[in-house]
Amino acid sequence: MEVILADYLGFCYGVKRAITIARENASADGTACTLGPIIHNPQMVERLSDEGVGSVNSLDEMEKGTVIIRSHGVGPQIYADAEKRGLTVVDATCPHVKKAQLSAKSLVDEGYSVVIIGEKEHPEVRSIFEWSNAEAKIIETVEEADALPNCAKLGIVCQTTFSGAKFREIVTHLLEKSREVKILRTICTATDQRQAAAMELAAKVDRMLVIGGKNSANTSRLAQLCATKCVTYHIETAAELQDEWFDKIEKIGITAGASTPDWIIKEVYKKCQNR
Ligand code: F3S
């Protein structure tokens, strides 16, 4: 049986950078913490905790030390709160997310009614929303775009991990809403690259394995896309592999979400090769 890795898979630039920054700020006394899990991967969160980077859900849980802002970013209020509490802030916000946040802010400052295209509850989208002075409308479907009122000046930003095709479709509808539309296409290519590579591979193998946290939106999206091409299994670790998945197949493909550590991908790859 042939085991094939997707051309692009696993950690993206922003996640790699955030983990490096977190490690550089680890502390033996447990006072360095990320605000929320650094990435949507429980195994990585546990490993970092062993290395001296904890995780809190709220600044209320921290009396001193260093708060590490994860790649998804946070709103301006969190920086102000952390400063008020005397915490050291280490900002590991992905530069692409930062760009989306600042784009939303500048659009509001320039008098645009701002629309964020993205998943309403995603932490990154919440952070972009906060940077818009909590004024932006968040939409993720064509129907929601159609339901928006007309306005004098419309500014559009996008969740970095949103599908490029869906973004274009929604923007087409938004163009009807104003005479002046400013579009800041804040989509990051890492997502498109991973999705395209996964689809290409899924079309030429018998089965696909998609590795990543069950709570990771981008991993779940990869699994959904691959499932349109072949039988697909979404797993978090090699321990979930099942013998019957390998029955009578010639080729199996592997991809992984942007928050899946290399060591987990290698483990799955090796286990598959040994079948
Ligand atoms: Fe950044 Fe793109 Fe990754 S926005 S966190 S490099 S998916």
C-alpha cells in the first residue's frame, strides 16, 4: 500500500511562529500562560504545559506573569486589561490576523460600515469584530449578505481561514449594497493551499486520513472537502487508526490541519507504512 502526504499540510506559518514565541517565554514557575489554548490541538497544549507554558481562559485567572496572545488574536480591550493588571503581554497574533484586525479598524475610522465575512463564533472573527469598535456586522452566507441594509460606504474584511470561493460569492452579493465598496481580501493563502492540496490528493487515493483536533475548524473543513472525493477519516492521533480502514486499498492519503503538530503527522505516517 502506498501512503502519500499532501503537498501542503500541518502547521502554518502563524501557528509555528506562535508556538516558538510561547516556548521562548516559558516559565518554570507557571506564570506564563496563553489566553485560551494556543492552538486547537489538545496534544500540543499538553506538551507546552509540560514545558512551562500554561493556559488560562480569562485574565481573571492571572495575578502576575506573562500573558501570551495566541495566533487568533484578541480585541484591544484585552491589551488594556492586561496592562491594568500589571501583566507582561507577549503578542503571538498571526501577522495575517493582525492585518485583518487593523483593516477593520481603519475601515471604521474612514467611515465605512464594516462587514466581516467569517464564522461568528470563531475567536479570530471575534477579535476582528472587537477591533472594529464592535460595530461590524458578521456574516457567513449569501442569505445574510442579501439581508443587510444598503449603506453609503461598505467596507469588507474576511476571516483569514475563510474559503476563497465562498468569499467571492458573498462579495458579489454585497456589491449590490453600496455605491462605494472597499474590499480588503484578508484571506491567508495557507488555508487555500492546504485545501487545494488535500482535494487533489483525495481525488487520486482510495481513502484519506485528516489529522487534527476535533475542535479545529480548519481541520474539520479539510475533512469535509476530502469526503466529497473519497472515504475520509478525521483522527486526532495515530491511536485512532483502525485495521479495517486499510482493507483492500492501494493508496491512502494524509493531510493535516494548520494546527496539527509534525510529530503526530509522522506517527500516523509511520503507522500507515507499517501496515
Ligand atoms: Fe496565520 Fe494563516 Fe495560519 S492566518 S495562523 S498563517 S492559517
